[in-house]
Amino acid sequence: MATAPNPKRILRHWKVLCETIGDRRAGSLGEQAAAEYLATGFTRLGLANVQMETFPCVSVVKAEADVQVRFSDRFEQVPARPLAGSPPTPDGQVVEGKLVWVEMPEQADRLFTPQLRGKIVVLVGPIPTHADLHRRLVQCEPAAVLHLDDRLPFE
């Protein structure tokens, strides 16, 4: 018979993973620390044959993104980090375009239309997790997609 979840124990594990270990991007030291923490916990629970497996991964921990936004007569640098799997700008070209703000997921169905072609789409909130939404966004052929998510517990 399974026991009920213990909120205090869940909070303790959450604090270790999110506050003590922190950023756990793929390929990072944080990811390794989180994997070791979980493997140790599973072993302490008495699970047999707990193993960690490695897999090839391109880490974006040290990747850089140069994002500047023009405000009237001046450009201002904004902090940015590329997402895993995001392609570079071809040949280091500058991408310019009108900004279109899309609140995710609320506005995705209504705003992922061909009218986004050539524009810079700023996704505010969670990134599309459904393949159909991602496919629709790509089919719109925006000039670029920026993801703004202040829910993440790191810069």
C-alpha cells in the first residue's frame, strides 16, 4: 500500500534541487549534482541497482546570445541565453523586425498565424510544449523567436 505524499519531505527535496543545487541545465554541473542527489536518494530508499547513465548533450551553459532592443534612437543590451537546440543567426547577421508579443499559452492558438512571417516573436510565459503549437509557430516563419519567462529560478 502506498503512503500519502509528505508535503514537508517534498518541500525539502524541492529546496535542495532548486535552491541548493539551482540551475540544472542539460550538460551542466548542476545537472550532474541533481542526478547524483536523486540516485543517492533512490539508493537510500532501498531501490536495487540504481545507476546513472551518461548521454551526449550539447550544453548551453557557456553559450552566449547578443540581444539588443532599439528604444527610439538607441539600442540597449538585454540579458539573454540561447535555448538548447536553438540555431545560430546565419553568418552572424543582424536580425531586425517588428516585435510581436504572444502570451503563452493563452494567445498561441489565436496569434500563431501567417501574419507572424518576418517578425520577431516574443513568447511571454512557458515555451510551447505541444508539438503542434511548436510546428505552427515554425510554419509562420518568424524572423526570430525570443522566449521571455520570468518563472525560471535563475537569470
